[in-house]
Amino acid sequence: MNSVPITTYAGDGSYQSFNVLPGDWLRLATRRAADNTAFILGDGSKLTYAQVNRRVNQLVDVMREFGVERGTRVATMATDGQRHVEVLLATLKLGATFMPLNFRLSRREADVLLERGEPSVMFHSGRYTELLTGVQNEHPSIKHLICLDEATGEAAFYEDVLVGRSEAEPPAGQADAEDTAVLAFTSGTTGLPKGVQTSYRMTHGICVVQMLETEMRRDDVYLTSSPLFHSAGYFQTLMCIYLGAPVLLLPQFDPVEVQSWLSRPDGPTSVFLVPTMLQTVMNIPGARQASYDQLRIITYGASPMPPALLREAIDLFGCDFANSFGAGTENGSATFLTPADHRRAAAGEAHLLGSVGRPAIGVELRICDAELNDVAVGTVGEIVTRNNTTMSGYLDLPERSAQSLPGDGWFRAGDLGYLDDEGFLWLNGRSNDMIIRGGENVYPLEIEHVMAEHPAVSEVAVVGVADPVWGEAVRAWVVLRGDEPITPAELHTYCSAHLGRYKVPTEYWFVSELPKNASGKVLKRELITWTPESASADGGTL
């Protein structure tokens, strides 16, 4: 599916067709449900679809005057909120490219991405005004700088530029299905960020798959706790627009605020949380005594969920769960552990909670060796997929794009796993995370899941470190649950009872927290460089 063609009467006896793509979704939702709530803000105020559409059309009028058109890049560095989403929607209405930057970047890191992306317009939150001082001088491509929440010396104020602008609807279908809707830079968990070219076709495909697999309804109130610069943030927000459902917009993830909203009778019915976010919400004082009667479903993804944590969450929230797995920005929603699968697990097949489900609607999935030959059921190999939810390639990186997109529509991200007899996918981490100890392949994710079952362990990350005898040794970085006392020897005994001898870590180091990116993923590349001394860690080697 490269497009969704719609044929319309042209008025002169002929017919013409155009593609219904993400840039048209707000207009169509407004026609269908103008008075329905589109946005719920953190203070409880609401905007209807008609109100949002009028404001977005005003912004489209401004951006046209700025020269924004099909293919133009529009950058943002901002927390989430009404105006940030309006920028996304206006950009797509014009057939242009939304280029969100991680708001946790340093100026040096932001400069690298701005130089690569060459946006013509940039919107930012006031808190980043100082960080972006002189940005137009250093990046001549940026012709217009707009601050979303205040007037500054260099930037115009967002609300000021909307004054007096036309609310007229721009022409529909200004993009082609293969145009780039979003230029998103990867989180860099395995190296330097890469510019992922996300087509309008891919955006449409992911939103439809997520709606169907999570059984989303128009009367859902949706909260995505992923920031708008992350693929989960913009895809799930657009999914709500496509369906015409309300989306709760909070500036950024705050576990206290999220837990408060989840326990409100008028709170969200559907929410996305990565595992670390879910855990912090559950640990808020009073969270385990609160009621979550209105909550219908929690979707999780972006990083593996330890089965022990998932069982706790199911018991606490008492709602449906769904797990979405994919190569994130490049190839989202490849598999789903559906609500029905979770109910099956709760009915006695608890082992399923360790899986990431079966291929999503429209996804072809294989497990392959290094030469892309299929391996036997139950054999660990590389996860390779072909679907309509895959990127077009990396910006200005043809060789890297060719590695990930080897041909015939197949995509490879370097994730490892195996399929069981029922077609459920079980992860074994990433190929570059794999530890080779004495010639044996050791998969950190398997060890992490076992250690997360221990009642004293809150979080754990396993990496390989150089060893003169075995080539690599297995090191575990552990965050303890509260002040639960435990020794490396006790953890070693526990692991020895649940893992093959060659998989058992020989080092256990206790730290207060693990390094993570903004989407909650543990940064293994940072952990590899950590030493017990640099991390001020307790623990030891056995």
C-alpha cells in the first residue's frame, strides 16, 4: 500500500484522485466530529477538533508565507503540548517534513543535527532560548525562528504570528505517499544518531496497525508518555487524530502527574508507557492503593518488559495490556502481544509474558542467519521483516541504508530472537549486545529477565567486558529495590540456580541508576565504558 487513493468529482464532468495521507487526517476528523474533544491539556482545559483545525490552518497560512512547501523541513526543540502538536499537523498539511529534536541535546549535539537536516523554520520552547542563542547565524538555512510560549530577542512569539491569519482550509493531498513526513534522528543507543526518513506511507501504516492491534476506540482518551520527538510520541498522537479521539497532552513525563491522571475518573482510558516509566509510576507513594477503574488498556514497548514487572502491573491496574515491538523509529509495530494474548497468560499460560507476540497485521517476519537464510523454529537468529511500516532509508547514508534495507522490501535492524511453534517471537537482544564467552553465545536479555525476577532487583543491565581467559566476562549492573540488602554472592547463587553456568555473571555492581535516553532505553554503549570506580559502585567480582 503506497497510498490510499480517493476519487472525487472535479466539477467539470471529470474525476480526479488524491491520496488520503496524514496531512489530511485533521481536516477529515473535523468534518466527522468537529465538536469532539481533540486535546486535553495538563490543567484540564480542552480544545475541540474544530478549534484545533482553525488554529492549524492559521499556522499553515504563516508557514506558506515563510516558504514552507512540499519537502521543506520544519524543526522543533520543545516539550509536548498543544502548540507543538499544531506545528506537526500544519507541517503535514503542507506536505512538508517534521524534524523534531531531542530537547535533552547539548548545543553541540543540536548543531550537528541542524547542519545535517537544514530546516528552514524552527520552533522551540522558551526554556531552550538560551541554548539556541545565535542558532540562525550558525545555520543559515533557518530563515524563521518561532518561540512557542514567549517572545524573545531572536524569535517571534507563536501566538503573535497567528493573529489575523486565515483559517481557510488549504488544498488536500499536498504530499505523495513516499515523501518524507518525519525526519527523526535515532536515539543513538548503539552509536551516533542517524536521520530516519519516515514516509507518509509508513506513518499511515503504523497508525492503522496500532489502532487495530490495541483495539482502540473513538471514545478512548489517550495518553502517550513518550515525547513528541520520539516515534512513539508522534505516531500515537497522529493515530488519535486519524481516529478522531481525544489525546491528553502533558509537557513531559512526570511519574507523579501521570499516576494522578491515571487514577482520575475522567483520566485516560488508554496509555503508552515504556517499562521504566511504568515502574516509576507504580512506585509513586499511594499508587498501589489507588483505583484505576476507567483505565482500559496499557500499551508498552520501546524496550523489553521484565515478566516480573509485567505481572505486578497487571495485578495493580486490572486492565488489558498490549506489547508493541519493532525497530523503533526505523520499523515500528512489527509484532504485538495482544490483549487476548495477555488474557491467555493471566488464565494460566504465564510464560507468554516473556514473548513480544506474533507478527502484526500485514507484517511478514523471518528469523535468519547472517546470509539471510531461514533458521529452524526455536533457533536464535536475526529478526528480518517486510511490511508497510518501514523507513525509506537513512539521510545521506546510502551504505548504512543498504545494510538495513538489503532488497525486496526486507528490513534488518540487528535484533536477535527466535520463533516458537505457535509463531510467538522471543527476543535475545541485539546482535552487537551479544557476549561471546569462551566461544559460547550469551544473550544479555535472557540474563536480565532472570535477574529481574529477584525481589531485591529493581533494574538490571548486563554487558560484556574483556577477559584474558574467556574473551569476555559477564557483568551485571544492578539497581536495588529500595534498601533491600543483598550481596553479589547471593545474586550469583540465584543466577546459578536459573541459568546455564556459562551465562551466570561473574561481576555484580550496585548503582543508584542506569544511564537512559529520553525514551527510557538503557544506554548499553555507555555502560560498556563504565568501570566500578567511575560509577561509584558497590559490589564485586566472584
